[in-house]
Amino acid sequence: MRVQAAYVEAREALRADAPAVAIRALQWLLSHLAEARGVSPDLSLSAKLAALADAGILARTIRPALIERALSATSGSKEAWALMTLAEHALARAYLGRSGA
């Protein structure tokens, strides 16, 4: 339920042009996915994304530029949309059993 709520919050924030709110929700969502798979909550988001890739939740074929943009410190729309792309990819692979990049 919390994962779905975070996703919905992020989608609504993106529609309302509130990237900072979307970023916060998406960072939590991606962190939660990693932590649910045993990753330490003390690790950085970058380390958590790497762990998701190691677990096959994020495909290794995801462009490094997308991950770099998602991890930028700008709190802008580009960062928010990059995080949304990663989150949607991870959710599809984690919960729907879809593979591929």
C-alpha cells in the first residue's frame, strides 16, 4: 500500500509541476524497494540503485545518463522524470515479473 501511495503521490506531483515532492516520494519508493531486498537503509540512493541492478530489479542496460540525472541534486523536473522512469521500470520488474530493459 505504501509503495502504491508513493507512486500515486509522485504522479500527482509531476502533473502539478511539483518536482521536489515527486523526487522525495520516488527516492523513498526506490529506497524501499532496495531495503525490502536486504539493502541497508544507511546506504546512499546511488548504492541502493546499484543493489537493485545487482538483484535484477533494474536492468543493467539502463543508460548511465538516466541514473546520473536521477541522482542529480537539482530537484528539477528532469531529475523527477528520470526517477519516475527508474521507479516504473523497477516496479514492473519487481512486482509484475516483467524482464527486459
